[in-house]
Amino acid sequence: MYMFQIAGGAIGLGLTTAIFESVSENEVSEKASEAGAQLTEAQENVVHGVLAGTDSGERAFDQLSTVGADRALEIVRDSFVAGIHAGFLVVSLIAVAGCVVALLFVGGPLRKAKTSQQTAASHTA
């Protein structure tokens, strides 16, 4: 059981991180396009670095103008929230599905019905 808990945690963390990264990067590109700014690859790397919290991203962010930094920070915040929201949504749906499976198949009504049938069959035999 412990091995399944550890493996499930690792897989869950990897899945949530992948969802977060994908959604937040897409959100950065979308927000930049909405603002009418086409980011170069270097600028996208700066924004992704800030989003990831890297030192190099923060140093590059510090070099932006005040207006540019404020706008970039807003984009990063919105992207971060969108990524976290999507990741938590998927994880919560998986948790609800796991709960439903546990209720129905692990000691739930289906198991009780099966036990009742086996008891009735043994009494008739």
C-alpha cells in the first residue's frame, strides 16, 4: 500500500506540474497576443523564467521598464492562476473519481450485495 501511495504522489505531482506548465505558458502567449505584443523567444523565456521563479528570469525582469514590468507581472500572475486552477481542477476530478470507485467497489454497496448473495447461497446449500 505504501508503494502505491508513493508512486501515486509522484505521478500526481508530475501530472499537475505538466498541466500547470502547459496552461500557464499558453496563457502567457494568449495574454501577450491580446495586448497586441508579439513576444520574441527571449522575451517569452524571461516571462517563463519569472513564472518558474528562476533567478535568471528575475534578473531579466528587473531590467524591464516600470510600465513593462507592471504589465509583465500582471500577465505572469494571470498565467500562474490559470495554471494552478487547471492543475487543481484535474486533480480534484481524479480525487472525486477515486472516491466514487472506493465507495462503490471497496466495501461499498456492491461489495455488501455480493456478500449477501454469497451468504444466501451458502444457506441454501
